[in-house]
Amino acid sequence: PLDLLVASYKPWYSPGTILLKNPYMQATVTQMFPWKHYLFTSFQEGVIPFWNPYQFGGAPFMGNLKSMVFYPLHIVYLLGEIRGWHLFLMLQLFLSLSFSYLFVKEITKSALAGIFSSLAFTFNSLMIGVLYFGSEGHVLLWVPLLLWSAKKYIDSKRWLYVSLLSGALAMSILAGQLQYVVYECLMIGVFSLWYAQENKSFSFTKDIIPIGVGMFFGLLVSAVQIIPSISVFLHSYRGATDSHIVFSRGLLQWWQVFRLASQDLFGNPATKDLLVGYIETSGYFGLIPLFFSVFAMVFYWKKNVFVR
């Protein structure tokens, strides 16, 4: 997205010639791609990049979670840096479509429902908004596989699905956005407890504890990244300060939650959203899922336990 580069940085910068709808996206060309380049060149030399000498006077790199040093899907960079970057972004779309289709077809037994749901999940505004980053979307794409694995284990009691859940959670953690991972873990826990209780043969020991064990092993596998990241955070400005505003100013305000069901029809210039990171203060999930969510609640609330 070269417009992000020429809209804000010299020598190309010309005030007012290019209007950025989402200035937050500039992190793609100023942070994420340069980090991927450094990671790629380091791997070419056969070394793990612990330190980034090009940022400020030097900064931790491997311990920076967003660098995604240990994320296995970076293997596509073996095909070359530019081709690898494109394939890496395309993997977000392909895997999101595949996993969400798999999960929804499992719970509805309908291929058509799987198609609609996979399109809605993969191409909602958040997933497309973070596509260029090659990070947040790679965290979220594992959600439907995690849910599918939990359901399949509860149905079959086969530890193969626990192992799959562990791997998917580890992949999600290594993709570099722990806030989303916390939400995912809560979602898996609530979903598993609810779905297991729907079965007449519910057993907390046999149904829930193995899923908890699987999540624990997922954390254990990704400890190679989590432990250094915690260390870096504790030595960072945010880790060293106890100022509430450092954390709270980036959180969603209660009234911004209504944007989940509100399109940005007129764009940022009309709604004065240029002062904030639009992705971080909007979560509109699209007309198709909004319509079908309302449709399902109206007509299938009593009939379908998954709708409830």
C-alpha cells in the first residue's frame, strides 16, 4: 500500500494531496514489513534475530511478540521475500475460509451455512482491516479451528482433537497479539463448558479437564516466545509505569461497542474519525453476518441450541 508511505513521509509528502482513511495502517510500511525483512534476512544467514540494531539505539527483536520470530507459517518466506509476504497474507484468507467453513458445517450440517459463515468471518471489516499487518488476522483465523477441536473432542473423547487444539492455540499465540488470545481462551472455555453440559453424559473430568490440559500444553509450547516477551514488557515503559491512562486510553469506550452494528457509510472525514486508529475503535462485522445473526435469532432461537 504505497499510498500509506507517500501520504505522510518525506520526500514524497505533500499536505492534503492524499487523504488517509486509516492512518493506523501506516504501521504496515513503517513497522511490520521492515520487521519481516529483518527476520527474513536473519534466517537467510542462519541466525535467530535476538536484537534489532536498526531501531533507535537498538531494541529487543525476538522478545518483541509482534516480530513473530517463531511463527511456523513464516516458512513461505523460503520462496523469497516478496513472494513470501504475498503468500503469507493470502494464507490469512485461505485458512480463515477453510477453518470457519469446517466449524460451521460441523455444527449446522449445512454446506451453504458453512459458505456464508466463512465468507462473513474471513471478509469482515476487522479481518480485512488488519490483513496488511500479517499478525492480528493470523491470531484470529485459528478461532474456528479451536472451537471445532473442542466440539469434536467432547463428541468423541479422542485425544487427537486435544492435540489439535494445543497446536492451534500455540500458533495463535506465536502470531503476536496476546490480547486476542485472552479472548480466545475465554471463548473456548465458555463454549466447551456450555456444549458439554448440553450432552446428557456430561462429566467435568472427562469433558472439560482434557480441554484445559490441551490449552495448557499450547501455552507450554509457545513459552519460548511468551517468556522473553514478558521480560521485554516488564522492562518497557508500559511495564515500568503504573499510570492507568497508558493502558486505558487505547481501550474501546462503551459507546463504541455500538459500531459492531453500524457501517461507516460516509467515511472518516464526515465522522471525524481521523484523530483515532479506526481499526482499534470500530468492530463492524458486516452486513451479511448482521442480517443472518438477526434472522437466526428471530426464527431459530427455540429450535437450535447453537443459535442460543
